Amino acid sequence: MSAAAEISTEILPSPAPPGQTEFLVSMLNGSQAKTAYALRLNIEKLVCGNGRGELADDPTTGRKFWRCLEPEFLNSTGFLTLTAGDYFCNFHGKKIPDEKNFCPLCGNRMHFEKIHDSDEANRRFNNLNRRVIQTIFSRAVAVTERHKDKAIHFHLIGRLASGADIRTGLNFEALKNRDYRSASPALRALWAMLRDTLPVYGFGRHELLPIRKTAEAVAAYVSKYIEKNICNRLSDDKRKKLVRYIGWHKAQIKPNEFSWATERARAWRAKTRECAALIFCESREDCAEVMGPRWAFHISGVWQKIDDRPVPFIQWDFPTRECARRELMLHCEKHVKKSASRMREFSEILREMKIDDGDFVLPPDPPCKFEVERARLRLMALPKRELRHLGQSRRCVALN
């Protein structure tokens, strides 16, 4: 099988500073650990930019890490925390508050209720991202966190689009005592804008501050939110975005672009390759073709029942190997049946609508399932008025 680019464990991202613990990889599965690792590297790149760095040794582990000496965007990087929720008045219900969270109708102080629905929280964040966040940050990373009380928070770290220096001269100790005199005019302007804008988009409590320590410290801090979210997640959080990259234009390090270089990871790849050879698959693409997108889950589930030791081979006899091959063939048959049912569903949709608009023509020979699936998704995405237009168009003919 074609191996992805491996990241050696000898050169790691910067270690967590004193007082900041590392994220516990043992609590995360393989995909989640790679997401946290890539997030940490991307945040360091976000803050450091093209700043000068050096390769240093970690005194605690003895491993090498890349340390940035002159971060390029340290002073113009902000850390924003958002809490999704609404303000309610005891007499008038849900309202957008005036200054200092007072009801605009009666002047009484309003109370804040957090949002626990992940779908609603994501909808509000996407709306805020399109209209506000992209005007504040030129490039940012957003991490979703479900708190212990099951409320949803969003943590963003990004470069300010204005490039203003909001860190120099700021007294962080004075901020804890509500003394904001050391804040720069640019930071005060951002606070005022967020205070007026966020309640309109369904967000209440928020905090925007510059980075207090270093790029390595904030990267380790933000990456731990993945672990916290996994520990507190609900069933509704399945298939929800955990990390969002805003303004990167797909230039970030992606979790599927590298592989671990540990002993157990090398053993996993060797055993998966040996198991895939039983069904004549020699590459990742072949496995995805015959078993679907979850091919790695199915194949590893087979050999883990036989030999789960961290060794790059499987010790099995002929009957055990034959049972493993039959189980893999069952997964292949399920995928083929599912693909065939989708092809029949697409064909029935076309015949019921009696349309043939060029993009959705079925050739006489059986088409590729990927083309059929792509056309079906395009067809289902069309509004009903456009579908009626296709059915009434002169260019449409009834299928025989």
C-alpha cells in the first residue's frame, strides 16, 4: 500500500511550557490524536509566520523540537472565546440587550441562557463567521468545546486583519482586577465592536485578548480543548466539526497528510497491508473501491481479533487466514450491495421525473457508480422549482 508521509517522533512540536500539560494521546483515538497534533503545528505556524527559529532539545524528554525565536505575528494575534446563548428578560422574554445587559424595553438586567444544541450553535457560528469573523481575522483557527455543563463554547485564535499591535503595553495582571487602562485603542475598539455585534448573532459572553506568553504555549493550550470536547461530548456531537480553519485556503497541515512513525503505527500499516492482500488490494485506492470509505476500520477490525501485538506481521495458520478473507469479502459484498441500491435509486428518480437534461443522461452501458452518485447528489440539491423547469423544458425528453 502507498504510505503517506511519515512524521518522525524524533522531531516534535514545541513541548508544553511549565504549568501547561500535554494533551493525553491515550484518551484520543488515532484520528483525534492526529487532529490535535496538526492543530498544534498549524497554530504555531499561524503565530510564528516566517519568524526565525532553531532546533532545540527538550530537557524533560530528550527529543528535538522547533522553537521560534522571533514570532512574526505574536503582537497582532488575538485569542477569542465565544459562548453561544441568548439574553432573556423576566418580563419581555428574549431580547437583544442594551449596554451592560439591560432590557431595551423596561431597563431591567437580563439573564443569559447558554445553548446546548450543537446544530443551533454551529448555525450561529457559521453565520457569525460569514459576516463578522472574516472581517476581524485574516487567518484563524476555531475549536469547538462542550463544557462540563454541556454548554457549547468556541475558541478562536487568529491574526488580526488590521495587523494592529494589541499586545505591547498590556498589563495582564491588571485585567484580572478589571483595570483596562493599559489596553491599546485598537483592542478597545475590537471590544466595543464585539460587545455590540455578538448579541445580534446569538452570542453573549466573550473575551478577546492577545497572546500572553509564546506561540508554543497557546498552541499547547488550544490543542487540549480537543481532549476536553471528547470527554464531554454527547451523541448529538457525532459528525460535527471539531476544528475549523478560516482563511487558510487549504494551506494547513491536514491529519490525513501524515502518518505516525511509532512502533505500533508501523505495525498497524504492515498488518493492514497483509490483510488487504487477501482480497487482492495493493493500495489505499483499491481498498476504498471495494470496501468503501471505512476500509481501514473494517480491515483493522479483522486482524485485531487475531493478533493485536505491536509487531509488523500476523501469526496465523491457513484456517484463520481463510476466515479473515471471508470476513473481508462480506464487507466487500455489503459495500457493493449498497452501491447497487444507490444506482437503482438514482435511476428511479430520473424515471419518475421523466427528465433528461444532458448532465443526468444514463448511457446504455452501466455507468461508474461515482458518476451516478455525483449526478444524484447534484439532482437532489436542485430546488423544486428548477426541477419543474427541467421537466417542462423542451430540451427534456421522457425516458423509455
